[in-house]
Amino acid sequence: MAADTDSGREYDPTAPSVPSDVVETLQFAHTESMQVMSLAESLVEASATPSVAEAAARIEAFLSKTLPRHVRDEEDSLAPRLAGRHPVVDKAIETMKSEHFVEAAMAARVVGLLGVIRRDVSMLNELRFTLSTAIGELKSLLVRHQAMEESIVFPALKRLLPRQALTDIGVEMTARLA
């Protein structure tokens, strides 16, 4: 086998290709979450119209389905493979998991508020300040959390894991989409 000059790992031309670059897919999920948070911030400033209900439903779906699936990708597929490989990565994984717990609680609060607004858009006026605060707190956590993952956890995937582990992670992530 020839060395993969970008990562120092062995290159196996017979190995199945990764469905898509795992790190790129994870980073895309982070970008998508920031886009959804921007939509949520826009919703808070909008007039109470039927389009608000549609936006609320989209944000709810992301926070209740897509975000938890991303957390599972990180906790079920990344964390076990990276654990024990480097103390800095271990600390980052511990922080990641702790923040996922807080993130889930914050997201549930936003989802609850959005559900009220989705069912009755006139409630936007009454809940605007509460929703704005909840969205701001969640976004602040996501920004800090994602920066840590992108600077420590994601680079560790490419530096510390063999190609087959990345392939396996990609397969697991794809299976969660079904």
C-alpha cells in the first residue's frame, strides 16, 4: 500500500470510497444549523403572517429531527472511535457531550415556543421577546460548540483515524438519514 501523503495513512485502492467526505458532511451540518438559526432570528422580527407558521415548522423540524441526528453522528460514530487517542481530543469529546445535553434542552424550549406560534401565528407578538432570548442563547451555544468541534474534533478525525474508520462513520451517518 502507498502512503496517503495528505494524512500519513496508508492508501488502499481496493477500499470502498467514503460516500462523501465525513468531515465536510459534518461541517455542512454546522453551516445548515447557522442558516436555520438565522431564519429563526428573522422569524422573531417578522410580522405575524402565515409564512411565519411555515418558517416555524421548518425550524422545528430541524431542531427536533436534524440536529438530534447530527448529535447521534457525533456521539455514536465519532466519539467512540476518537476516545483515548489524545488527551486534548478526550477533553473535547467530554465537552461536546456535555454541551449536547444543554443544547437539547435549549432546542426543546425553542421548539415548544415555535409550536405555539406555528399553531397560532398571532402568538408571535406575545412570545417575541421570550423566543428571541431562547434563540439567542441556543445560537450562542452552537457557535461556541461548533468552533470547538471544528478546531479539535473534526481535524482529529482525519489525523487520528484510518480510512476504514472514516468509511464506517460515513456509512453510519448515511444509515441515520433513512
